[in-house]
Amino acid sequence: MKMIKYVTTNEPDYTAEITRLYNDCFSTGISGQYIDQGVLKQYIDQIFEQGNVWLAVDDKYLAGVLLCLPLKFDECLPPKLKETLDVEKCLYIAELMVDGLSRGRGVGQTLIDECMNGIDKTRYTDVVIRVWDKNIPALNLYLKAGFGVADSIVQTKTKPDGKELFEMKKLYLKKKL
């Protein structure tokens, strides 16, 4: 692997690679779940239109991606956070994904740093991210980056077979800018 370059873009050139990475990260393993590809395409398109995309590119290979947009777009936001945060002035890191070959190389931390350094601090006062409570590596990364637990929700997901349901407790973590 060559040196990883970090770039931000709102051009959908990497849509196929982001889709591949999303499917790799969220449709396999213990957190594996069914992913409707049409819904995923709309979701990624919305982020390109309404949000920001940070990429970690390793010689044209997508090593990682951070997708964010205003918190008002999070349809699962707990009522407590709706009351205490200005959703217009809060950035929501909707996804932070690192390819399996690039994990442990600081890609996730660097993507968070690039985002924090690159966002418009006159527009945003806080940053929120949501993580599965059993995803200990991600949770530790966010806590190390200065995020603190603000609230939680329980989501019902469908396993990759499209039939069996399971629940995931998701923690909302917040950081003041």
C-alpha cells in the first residue's frame, strides 16, 4: 500500500466505492444487516447533495470515508438531544468506515481530524456521531477523539438473510467545537 491521501469532495465520483465499503462494513460479521441497495443509493446521494465527504485514498483505492451532514437529517435522533441541541448548528457524522485492509493505520482518526479541521466552525457548534455500543474499537476511537456519550437508542435491524430481526443499542456521542 502506498501513502494515503486525505481529500474532501462533493463530487459523486466515488459513489461506487463508498457503496462497496458501506456494504463490506455493515452487511457482514456480528453487526451484519440487510441493506436495501436502492435506499443506500438515495442515502449516499443525499450526503453528496446536503453534506460533506472526506476520503482516505490509497493509490486510487478507497481506504476509508467519513460522511457527514447537518444533524437535522438524522431521523433517529432521541428527543432529549432534539431539545438540547440546535440541529441546524450541529454536524452529524453519519458514517465513518475504514476498509479492513486499512484498519489499525490511523485512517479513522485522521478522517475525524480532517473533518474537525475542515468544517465551518461559524456554522456548527457541536458534532454528533452514533455508534453501536458493541463496536468497542469505534467507541474507543470516538472517546479518544474527545466525544462523550450524550444519549442512546435501540434500533431493530434485519439480518442479511432479510428475515430475522435483531436489536442494536446505539450510543449518541457529542463533542463541542
